Amino acid sequence: MVQKKRINLLPKDVEYSEKLRFLKKTSFLVLGVYLFLLFALLGVTFYFFQTESKLASMNESLKQEVDQYRNKEGLLLTIADRVGLSKSIYGLSNTGSIEMVNDIMSLFPSGVEVASVGSKQSGSGIVVAGRTSSSTALKETLDRIKGKQFNEAWLQNFSLGEEGYNFSLDIR
């Protein structure tokens, strides 16, 4: 194959200017890509700094809450310890009283309504207050209590009210 020779009628300056134009186009394209990447990097950096500051403020508020709960936890542990001790003391000293109250409550007939059950300050007996529609139900209750293992049962108060008889018993 025979190669044809071409004749270049353009001056060398024109050829150089075309190369320069191509170089300008590519450099503007590279500059645009560079600026785009630079702004994207700045945006991502700004986003991460904002997120970091939000997380730091949340961390500080959570530390304050933890400190508050830590103080409360100490108090709660102290209270729980004291409650446990009081339960063990109460359990050792009053198991008989609880059984006694259960026994007494099972002795009341259906016509007697118990309003309150309490103990004396000396701890030697139980006071039961209530009301009944008939005095015979109260007498039946006293007979049942005296027939059980209780030593004494006294009728402290006895009065006639609008709904029937009000009474108070001292049981030992």
C-alpha cells in the first residue's frame, strides 16, 4: 500500500491552537469534576460534624440521666435491704398472728360483717370491729371463738346503729 502524502496548508499556529482548545476543554472538565468532588467532600464533612455534635449532646444528657438513676439506685438498694430485713423480722415474730387472724375470720357466720381487724400496741391480742343485723349472730360468734384455742374474747363495744348492731371484740 502506497501512502499518500498530505499537504498541510494550515500554518502551524492553527494546529497548535486546536491542541490548546482540546486541552482547555479537558482541563475545564477535570476542574468541574474536581470542584464537584470538593463540594461533595465538604457536604459530607459538614453532615458528619453536625451528627457528631448531636451525638455528643445526647451522650451528655444520657450521662446526666445515668447519674440521677445511680443516686436513686443507691437509695432503692438501701430501701430494698431494709424491707428485706423488716420482712424477715416480721416473718419471725408475726407468723402466729397471721394464723390467728385467719382462724378468727373463719369463725364469723354469714350474718356478721367485719369492718376492720387490728392489733393492740402491746401485741397481745387482736381487735375486730364490725356489724351484724342480729344479736344472736354476735353471740354465736363469741361462742365459736371461746370454743377454739383462744384464751379470752371480750365484747368491748356494743351499740345499736341504723344498719344493725355495731360491735368491737378483743380476742387473745
